[in-house]
Amino acid sequence: MGFADAVNRCFGIGKCRHTTGGTMCPSFMVTREEQHSTRGRARLLFEMMGGHLAGGPGLRDPHVKQALDLCLSCKGCKGDCPVNVDMASYKAEFLSHYYAHRLRPRTAYTLGLIPLWARAASHAPRLVNSVMHTPGLAALAKAAAGVAPARDAPSFARETFRSWFEPHQGSATLRPVLLWPDTFTNYFQPDVAVAAVEVLEAAGFSVRIPRANLCCGRPLFDYGMLHT
């Protein structure tokens, strides 16, 4: 199904306008504005594809961009909507076109490319943590990254999960199972993956991990960096 067809899935039942129960749609629950409901966003996308908005045809309409800004890409609509409207995917596709051959906001490069920054920081995690938690330096780093000053910076683990796992020897006689450590587990919370290894081995499995550093791709997806 193409993008133009996908945005036609919504038939306007309005379940996304509920303010209690379910997941869909958190931004509407706060603003109570139609443009921030799944239905409202789907309608704007439909009008955009038909060339009926002030911005004209094409996937660079500022009205659609504004409506999608508060979408959390939580995929609540994918599960709660009767016709499974997937606004997170629509947003990613829209942003991919909207920023084609354009500079993106700073947060897209800092958070969307977090796998690259985390891998670099893993070579000197104590130094990076010191900078990110020292008053003054932390404020400068957050300002450069486009992160709100009130947000606490996460701490990088002193040892990544991959480093911990490297000398780990699984039993060749047990059933193999693949454990995929994502960016956040590997660089920020390796204890979660370590615990998973212990549980799997206790259950009689021999744990394997991918040879290459792999990211789930979600940070790139959230910022519409679909061709990165």
C-alpha cells in the first residue's frame, strides 16, 4: 500500500478523540484539539495529498508539519484504531520528504543519530558523564544538542553489554538463542541485557548476539531519517 492510499484508511469514527482509556491519542488528550487527534492528522494528510491545503501539493505543507509535531510516534493508534491507522509511520514518511535536501532540527541529529554518539561516548564514558552532569558544561551541551535544560542527561555505562559479553562462552550443547542488544541497552543499561542472558541460560539456552553493532532503527524512524 502506497503512502497516498494509506492516509485514506481513516473513515472518521473518532475513537481517537476519547480522553479516558486506551492509548490513542495522548497529544489529543492534552490539547483537546482536532488537529492533534489521529483523525485530524489523517484528514490533513488526505487534504495535503489532494493539493487542497494552502501549502499546495507535496509533502512539505507547514500545517501538516505543525499537526504532526506533537505526535509521539507511540503507535497507540496502530493498536487502538478500528482500522489500524499508523500515524507514526505516516509521520516518518512525511518528515522524510519534508526535510529532503534540508537541514533538520538539532535534535534530529543528536537524538536521531544517538547510536553513533553513544558508540563514540563508549570510548570515554566517565569523561562524557562528567561533562553531561557538571553544571555549566551540561547546560552548554544541552543547548548545543537542542535539549531542554530541565531534562536530566542519561549516564553512559562504564562497560557496554557487548564488552561484557565478548569473553562470555555459551555452551555448544545447549539450544542457541539470539539476543539483540539495542543502542539503549548496550550503552546505557547493559544490566538489563546481562540479566536477560542469565535468565536465558538458566532456562537452558546458549545466548548469541549479532556480530555487528545493530540499532533497532527507532531513533531514525522517529525523525523521518528513513534513508540514513
